[in-house]
Amino acid sequence: MSSESLNSLARRVLLVVALGVLAIPFVVPTIWMVAASVKPLPEIFASPPSLWTDHPTLSAYSEAFTFQPFARQYFNSVYIALLVTLITLVVSSLAGYAFARIRFPGANALFVVVLIGLLVPSEVTIVPLFQMFKRAGMINTHWPLILVTALAAPCVLATFIMRQFFIALPAELEEAGRLEGLGRPGIWWRICVPLAKPALSAVAILTFLTSWNLYLEPTVYLTSPELFTLPQALTRFTDAYGGEMWNTQLAAATMTVLPVLIVFIVAQRQFVEGLAHSGLK
């Protein structure tokens, strides 16, 4: 083996080792959460601590569904995240195409104004939005969670990603579409959207995760347990004395995290390609 090959192999080994070390703070807590969710409650705080147990039990998982309407809350998070993702994909792809391909006066200035939405913390707008939704009779419904998430900062970031992707598309594609008799909507739907699958995948993952992890907005807008989403529901696993039901809470957290983790692992290639093709580093 040549010295160049040895150097390349050594660099790859060092890279893998470095990445493994950096992954420890992220992977170990997840492994501990899953392992602790099947432990009896006294073993969770045993000293010295142990990762595995000799007496695994799934009682905490069944208790998560009997203590509160966890299945309904799970469904709430799923359908809200899917609906928000769908709305964001449509709005951001249309807006991104318009900013990238349609020349109109003040386009750059308007785009800067849109980007300013990323700089406004949600805590600043939560009170006026609450008053607005209260007047509209939408408090204790899922509409605020859907509208605010689909049309606020996550949509602004999605619009930026889609604009960067559409800018990189060759202009000849649009010219070919016009020769075929397509208008703007047809070019967007039949040419740009099919080519934008990597960027759409990145937007879908980012938006889904943002909606899935919302905590402040559900806490402000929702009061009925059957309407709660998962982040809000995870804080309600307490006993009659206000103490944390740690094994039940960890079981519920495991059921909350693992599906999203699996989806990201499966779609990570499309996610990276989408950001790379959009010109983001």
C-alpha cells in the first residue's frame, strides 16, 4: 500500500473517531432514555447507575396511554405537523418561484422584508396573536398552531431555501416550457416542482420537526387535554402529589422521539442534497 493510500486511510480513521466522540453527547442520552423507559421506577435512580436492567417491563408504555389521552394527543401532533408541512410546501414553493423567476419592482426589497420575519422571536408576537385568535374564536382549537407555524418563520426559511434552489435552475427550462404553451402556473407545477424534490424534502423535514416540537404555542392556545400535542402532553405525567412519573414520562418521550428519528435517518440524504442544491452551507 502506497504512502498516499496510508495517509488517506489514516485521515478517514481519524475522521470517524472524531465524529464518534462528537456523537457521544447526542447518542448516549437517547440510549439512556430508551433503556430507562423499560426499567422499574426504583432502578432509574439507582446508585451506581446502570444502563440496562435485569427486569425489563413495558408497563410504563401502557400507563402512558391510560394516564391521559396520549393516543389522541399523538394523533393531534401527527395531523397538525402533516398539515403544516403541506401548507408550507405549497406556499414556500410558490413564493420562492416568484422571488426567483418573476421580475417585478421592489422584489429584492420585499424579499428582505420577508426575511426580517426570521429575526422576530415568537415570544414577541405571541400576545398580539393571542388577542387576534381570541377575537376570531379560535382559542382552544388547533387553528392557531396550524396557521402560525405554516405562515410564520418556518415558512420564511422554507421560502428562502426554495428561492435559492429555483435561482439555480437554467433559464432554458422555462423557455422550453413557454414554447410548449405553458404559463407561469404550468411552468411552476410541471417543470420547477418536479426538479425541486431535494429542496422540497429539506423543507418538509425542517417544517415537520418545527411543528412536531412546538411547545410555547400549544401552551398558550390550548387548555383541553384532548387537544394537547405531544410536547405539552409530556409535561403532564405527574402523580397526585405533583411528582414526576419518570418511567412513564420517559416511555412517552421515547414514543415521541423515535418515529421522527427514524424518518430523519431514512431521509437524511435527501435533506443534505436539498440544502446543498439550495446553496446553503
